Amino acid sequence: MTGPVRRPEELRSHQWYGTDGLRSFSHRARTRQLGYLPEEHLGKPVVAVLNTWSDINPCHVHLRERAQAVKRGVWQAGGFPLEFPVSTLSETFQKPTPMLYRNLLALETEELLRSYPVDGAVLLGGCDKSTPALLMGAASADLPAVFVPAGPMLPGHWRGETLGSGTDMWKYWDERRAGLIGDCEMQELESGLARSPGHCMTMGTASTLTAAAEALGVTVPGASSIPAVDSGHERMAAAAGRCAVGLVHRDRRLSQILTAEAFQDAVTTVLGLGGSTNAVIHLIAMAGRAGVRLTLDDFDRAARTVPVLANVRPGGRTHLMEDFHFAGGVPGFLSRIPDLLHLDRPTVAHDTLREQIAGARVHHDDVIRPRDNPVAAEGGVAVLRGNLCPDGAVIKHIAAEPRLLRHTGPAVVFDDYRTMQRTIDDPALGITADSVLVLRNAGPKGGPGMPEYGMLPIPEYLLKQGVRDMVRISDARMSGTSYGACVLHVAPESYVGGPLALVRTGDTITLDVGARGLHLHVDDAELERRRAAWTPPPVPYRRGYGALYFDQITQADTGCDFAFLARPGEVPDPYAG
């Protein structure tokens, strides 16, 4: 990394520590209270280490130790690290969904970095919503920052099979419902599915978004796929600490990294990895915080140019993230698509992406495929348009049964998730393999929080007949570890009166992924009659954070950010003197 080095008095923290006034005297005295000598911090870059560790987040349970490695790297590079605990967003345990709280962590991140005497930051996260939340907040604060991905857990094992967390959970739950395995097998699976700290080791949302972060250029090279318990992960954390000090010295802020070209490359990466549909929402939100306009059309345009090269479950059929890492990881993947990238943009570790991936290699051609032998000819996510989704919807078509990618069938409508859970197995509903299951009131407001309800369960009696995929449509999201012909993120959502609110059981719906279409076969006059009779659902929150969320949340196609956080405008640094 090249560029002039700033003098100590040019550091942001100098406003707190370096002036000759009462406040600076107080700040220095309180730092002595913390046990630090003047020579340990005065005139040095102060680096905030934002840690999403908690006892109830298995994806991040090792980040307490990784924070120490980051701090070691900061000290070694001549900086002064300060660790800050921030909200942990545990995909596994937090209800109704951590998506409800993504923007809360983003807000917390932004205001911590703005209000304390820090010159830069290292952000520790990885479980699905923590990556975008930390980067959204840091982008709004616009300090030099490095992201440390939590890393994937070890592969699962059960009776000679290698298991992928999430993906095999859905698979074997359906096998149980179909009567093919019993309680003993399920108890064994409970102990074999998730074997170590770290996020899901499939190409689910966590791995997709940490790979996107690496493609954006906000991690050290190769960081996103290192297994969480590998010693290389600790070394990477220390390298990130050293990198952050260098960024502060040269005042290389996130606004210089998170450019339009960087987001275009992140979109290309997500699509070429066969990544999670959740990345669509999160990258749009992250881009908005960086002042970059990113839309569904950008994803659809890129999807038509980039092939899927990562043979990693669930979009691929074979491998897991540890295989991907040792096959070359994101640097190896990017080395196969240089013509689709903006190679002259900067990253946190190098002056150009070209320099960062120079010398990168792929070591296993079945894990990261050559261009002439892709997993799929087009990117793994398709953007749909039509009278059922005027503002768009998405489908991870490479994870669906091909026979369903052009399908017409009668709708079976569920007004909410609880009703669906209670009644889905009732034969009286008349659900067949050709039916189109429709769930509404599961979007950003209706969920609330847009939970991962989109992989609607298949009726038990159909599972017993061998059916494993059906067309399912909702304004919800689904786990990136999920699979199936699931149309997601329908916008506008049904709660605010989008067309999904007007669908009735028995209506005919056509999904045509090739034509990028989703159409409800009901004439406009009838839809207008239904709209006139429609009444909005009740507001779920009357106070508290939920009320703020409900008032400010935007729709899926614009990233589900808070309107007051997404809008442009300068926020001044506090007066520290």
C-alpha cells in the first residue's frame, strides 16, 4: 500500500488526546485509569475492534480469541487497539429474525465509530446479517476499516456422509416427515451437523456475504473462506490488525474502497459463486450507504454474463467451503474471471485488485470450475418481473428442479406463516405437486422483519409420494443454505398492498425463469375490485425499536434499510474539546 503517512497531529484521535485543554487532560487521565502509559497510545493510530462475539452465537463464539489476534496485529504495527462489544446477530436463535435488527447494528456501528476517539476500525462478524450491518455502519462513518470474517465451521459428518449445515438440515427434516428416517437418526444428526465454531460451511448467506466483502476489497486477501478453527484464521486476524494501522496512516477510507466498480465486482462474485439470494438485499443496502446506486437490474444484467463456477452446495452439488478454500478461495475464483472485473480499483491491502489477485491459482478444477465447464452457464440468481411483482422478485434457479423453471399452476394461498404451518399437511386443501404455494404477510413489514420463511414446506403426503420441490412464492426471504423453486422478495410486499395481497386460492400463476416473468392470470378489472375490498393488516408495534423499524423500513428492492439512515447527507464529527 503506497501513499504519504499522516503526522500524529493529523489523526482524528488527536482531537481527544493531543490538545492543550481541560477535555484532553480528562481524556488522558481516564486513559491512565484504564492502565495505559502515555507512550502506549499518544500519537498512535487508535483502532476500534468491533466484536460481535456472544455466548449464544455459535458462528461467532471464537471471536473473543480472534479479537486478541487483531489487537496483537495493531500493536505490532504501532497502533493502539480498543475493543468494543457490539450487537450479536445470531441467525440460529434471534427471533423473529435477525434481519429485524440488521439496521440496529449498522446504526450502533456508525455511532460508536463517530463518537469515540478512533482513527480506524477492524470489524469482526460473519453470521448472515452481521457482515452487511457492520459494513453499512462503517461506510456511513467513513473511517479506514478492515473486515474480519468469522469463517466457516468444519464439515458435518453422519454415517459416512459429509453434511452441509442448513442444506442437509432441510433435506433430512423432509426425509423424517416423509417417514424415511426416525428419531434415532435425527438425534445423531443433531450432533453431526454443526461440529465447530464458525458460520455455515455451505455457500449460504454467511459465506456469500463474506466472499462479497472480500470481492469489495475490505478484507485481507483470501480471508473469507479460511475455516474458523484453522490456525490460518488467527494469522489472518492479526494481519487485519496490521492492515488497519496502515490504512489509518495513509487515510485510506472506506469511501475510497466501496466504489461503484467494487459493488459491480461483488455482484459478479455473488452470482458466479451461486450465492445466496439474501446478498441482493444486503448489497443494495451497503451500496446505498456508500453513495452508490445498485438495483435489481444490475444483478440481472450481471447474471447473464457470469457463469457459476463454484461447485459448492447448495447451488453446486458436491463440495463445501473448506474445499473451496483449499481450491483457491475467492482469489482463485477471481483469477478465472479477470475480464469481468475492475482490476484497477484499490483494496484495503493493495493499491489495485489486479495486484491483489496476481499469482492467484485454482488447485481443484471440480471445486472452482474452469469457464468451459461451469456449474451453470448463467449466474445463480434470476430477477423476475410481472404483474405479481412490479418492483421485482428473485429466485435462486440453480437450486431448483429444472422442470419447475417454467411452470403454470393453481395458487394455494396462506395469509401468514403460522396458519401455513398449522394447515399445510391438511389434504382438504387439495394441494398437488402442480400447485403454487403462496405465502403473504412475510415481508419487511408483514413478517415483521422479512423472516426466512420462503422455503415453504411441502405437504407431508406429497413428500411420501416422492415430491421434493414445488413452486413457492412469498414476500419473505429464505436461508442461503436452502434450495427449491422458491420465488422470494416479492415487491411491493403484501402488507403494504402489493399484488401478492390480492391473490386468491385457485388463481393461476405462471413462473417463467427463462423469460424472467412471474404472472398472475387475473384481469386488471378483477384485481381492482379486489384492491378496493382489501384492508391493511394491523400495525404490530406501538412503541420501542419495533415502532421505529416499522416507520422507517424500506422495501426489499431498495435494500430494507431505514429511510433516515439511507438518505444522503453529511454528519459532522463531534466536537471533542
